[in-house]
Amino acid sequence: MSKLLDDKQVIALETGYRPSDGEPFMNDRQREYFRRKLRAWKEEIIRDAELTLNAMQADTDAHPDLVDRASSEGDRAIELRARDRQRKLIAKIDAALARIDDGTYGYCEETGEPISLARLDARPIATLSIEAQERHERREKIYRDD
């Protein structure tokens, strides 16, 4: 089921494997599932960023019309903001991968309790359980409303 590759154990996952509550929490297979999910997400973001960069470099047309130029600059600014958010997301993905390696992935940073598998599957970079996240958002709302 697993083999050693470059001093790291590689876990084989059958096609269609999904973590379930019927197995021990954050066992080797679950960690490998989330590791692969996070790496694939990161690779997708990087591919999209490269496509955007290539498109932006190709779009060097000087627009003689002021409206066209303004529209093009607005589109470029929106795309750059989106890429900045993606850059921050990559940092969160890298942090999640580090937590997998150090054994803290899947556990709430606030309570130490396991984060539900459904939440991790939907948001693999989650660091708080749903309950802790809701408390956090309520506190933010209270301070924001003051």
C-alpha cells in the first residue's frame, strides 16, 4: 500500500478515495489525500497565474482611444488584485502542507479539536473548526459594529 521514495513514504490511494468518519482521524491515507488535494490546488493557481501573465504581456496594444485605454487599465488592475489574492492563497496552502508534515493538520488552532472532514474537504486550508470560526466571526462583527 505504501513505498519509500527519497526517504519519504508514499501512500497509495485507490481511485475515488474520500476520507470518512469511519476511519481514524488524520491517518496516513487522509493526510495523503489532503496533501494531494492541496498540491493540485496550488498547481492550478500557478498555471492560471502563468496564463494571466502571458495574456497581460501579449496585450501591449497602445489604445489610442481614452475609453479603451481606461477599460484596459481597469481590467489589468482587477486581474492584478485577483493574482495578489491567489499569491496569499498559495501561502496558506504552503502553511497547510507544512501542518500535514508536522502532524497538526486537521486540528483546530483554537481548541485543538479535530476539524470535520467535510469542512476540510470543502476548505482544505481551514485552521479553525466551524464552531471556532463562527465565534471568531461573531467577535469580528462585534468589534466592527462598535
